[in-house]
Amino acid sequence: MDIIIRDNYEEMSKYAAGVIAGFVRKKPDCVLGLATGSTPIGTYRELIRMHKEEGLDFSGVRTFNLDEYLGIGMDLSKPYNEDQSYARFMYEELLRHINIKEGNVCIPDGMTKDPEKFCLWYEEEIRKAGGIDLQLLGIGGDGHWAFNEPGSSLASRTRVQALAKQTLDDNYELFYKNAGVSREEMPHFAITMGIGTILETRNILMMASGIKKADVVAKALEGPVTSQITASAIQLHPGGITVVLDRDAASRLANTDHYMHMEKLKEQYRL
């Protein structure tokens, strides 16, 4: 596991974008797993810049998103700040600004009439695509990945998940409060990739920013593996793992000096 610590959010975002761009350049038809939320916005903006100014080509890339609220679909008749779907977030923050093909974008359908059947289909689509080469992840305030709330099985697959109170509180403040949506009206369920699905990806890129994430980052990376902090499953992943943090998010780690030493060694010997 490579743990990369940068001084601030901007530097963290640029580093993460560089990791993603490296995969795209090395394998132009790679499969990327994408995430929503505030943390990857800076990374997406840097990828857009690289596409427009450096010619980073997404025409052969295929993407799968981690999750979507159940009962919500993208509504282009509404302004961005009133359409709270994760699909709309992805199109506004990344997809419509790059040259990815429409047919290569796969986002969970929050409006599906048969969620259980859809979840099986989503898993099959990932399999038919050859699996995900690089999965981008954040980490929730209670340590969850995607919508795999505390207590989720570490072997779980794509499914419908009831949202925990902390997730509802966090999402209300981030997305719904300013849109005039009440807590009762906001979605209480979501379709999410499972932890088992995520662990089958070939490589993981996890990001975290800010002092509010410091404790849970330390628990996920240095604490015991537990279903109560589903992001701790990162310790079970057998492939390439890169964790990119700003200094605030890294401030509770016990082994910071070791992580920085290892980064310098790898740079020195070009490992």
C-alpha cells in the first residue's frame, strides 16, 4: 500500500489525477471505477484540464460508478443544484467535459423498477467489461466505502442498501439543505457496489481530505479490519493500492514518517 501525503487539497487532487491519467495513457481502453462526493471534484477538474490542454484521451475508456440513490434519476429539466442524482453529478463534474463515449458510461439506475435484477445485471456488466482496472474511492465520515454502511459484509455485492443516520445527516448538509428538500423527502436507500465487488478491482485509489476525516482514515488504514469501518477492507486488497491524503486527513496516522520515507525511496529507485 502506497500512502501519499500532500500539503493541501489541490496538491492531493493533482497527484490523484496523475495516477488516473497514467492508467488511461498506458491502457487507453481501461475500465475506471468512479466516485461521487466533494473529495474527487478537484481530481476531476484536473483531469478535464489534462484532456483539454494535454490531449488526455478518454475515447476508449469505460466507466462504472459506485452508487446512486434509489428513486432518483438524472433530470436535465432541473438546474444542477436541484438535481441531486449522482448521475447528474458525474456528468456536470467530469463526463460532459471529456471525450468519453456515451455508451461507455455505466451508472446505477436509481429509477429501475426491479432493483434486485438490476444489481445482478450491473455485476454482470462489470464482468463482461473484464473487470475494473482502477477504482477511485473516498471514505465516509463513519468509514464507509460507497454506500456500504457500518455492518455491511466485507463479501457483499452490488445491492440496495438502507442509509445510516450519519450518511443521511452528511448528505442532507452537502446536497439537500440548499435545494429546499426536507430530511423526510431525501432518499433513504441507494444502489451500491458491494465491498466484495470493490475488492475484485485490480487497483484502488483512495482519497481523503480534511481534519474531519483524520480519525476514520487512521482506523481504516492502521486499525483492525472490521465491517464497522468498511473502508478498512482496503487492507485485504491484493493488488496495487494508492492512498492520497492531505496533511489534515493524515494527521492521526501513527506511521506518517514511514509512509513518507517509503515514497522517497520509491522515487529515488524509480520503483
